[in-house]
Amino acid sequence: MRRAKYVDEASRFLTRHMVTPSSMIVQAWSARADALAAGVPDRASEIMVWAKARGVERLYNNNEEYYNERGLTLEDIKTNYANFVHELSRCYDDNTALESIINYKNSPHPKKLLPHDERSLKHGDGTSYVGTILDVKDPRGMTIGYDTGCCMTVDGASSTCITSGYTDANAGFFALYEKTGKIVAQSYFYVNPEEPEVLVLDNIESNAGRGANKIVDLYDEYYY
């Protein structure tokens, strides 16, 4: 009976994730029982994010003295920067995630010229979106480049833009999302002190198939 139940649950899990890569399915299934016990939704993507976050915590625990010397505590991992652990582990390996959190914690976070703002946008074709200037405490500034396939990642060619977006008062990140929370486009932005009336979006990065004209229209709606 236990075997029949196991096979039945495995079959249903596979059926719900027919388009999910087999490697992810195998990893998610192996972590599923513990993830469900922790209250994680029974979806492969959610289970994988949970499992990766636990990997970050294990790496910290195995090297606690080293990370303590660099100013990172267990409370940071489990509470203070738990949102960073969750978000960064989705995109990066465990070591990169922890190094990024250390860099963030040890960096200045000045009051922003353009603070966090979020508003609903509606395109002329009737589709709805959300445009937001990310808060300085939002970890997505480190992952929006990863999610749009550009080089603005913590280990990429434009990592300095991420540093600037968090630490410079006149810089930040703008992101455009579907109502479901899936990213459509994003930009690193800054204001040149010599031209304070000009906002520079450097540049607009989007996922394939989104339609450049539509994205520009939505940017225009947000900023004008």
C-alpha cells in the first residue's frame, strides 16, 4: 500500500510538471517531503528555491567562523537577510549568494533621490502590468539582470551597475512586471548631478518576444 501511494503521488507530481526539465523534477522530488513539511507549496519551482536556500544555510553553518569574521551572522541568514537568501539562491550558487549578502550588508545605503514607487500600468491593448522602482532593501536588483538574460548580474560584466544601484543616492533599478509577478523588462537608472532634470535608463533589457514598442509605451506611461 505504501508503494502504491508513493507511485501514485510520483505520477501526479510528474503529470503536473510535464514541461519542467527532468533534472529539476528529480531534484525537486528528492527534496519534496522536507519542503512540504516546512509549508512550501507543492510545485517544483517553489521546492527548488526552498532547497537552494537551505543549501546557502548549510554552507554558512559549515563555515560559520569564516563568515562571522566577515560580519555575517546566522540571524542575518535566517531573519535579517532571509529575503536575499531566498532570492539570490534562485539564481546563483551558494557561495555567490553569501558573498553578495556580505557585500550588501557592508555597503552604504543612502536615501534615494528616486525612492521606492510602484504603480499599475495598462497598455492600449488592455493588458495590465506593474511598474516599480525597486526599494534599496529589495534583493531583486541583483536578479533582474539574470531574469532578462543580460550581463547585469553579481558575477557579470555589468556588476558595477548593481553596486551603484544600491549604494549611489542618484541611481537605482526600474522593473516592469506582469500582474503574475513575471518580469517583462528592467533598467538600471541614474541621474547625472550636472543635469538633474534628466533620468538616464541604461538601458532597457527585456525577455524575447515582449515587443519593443509596447515596452517603450509602458515606460512612457510610468514616467510621463
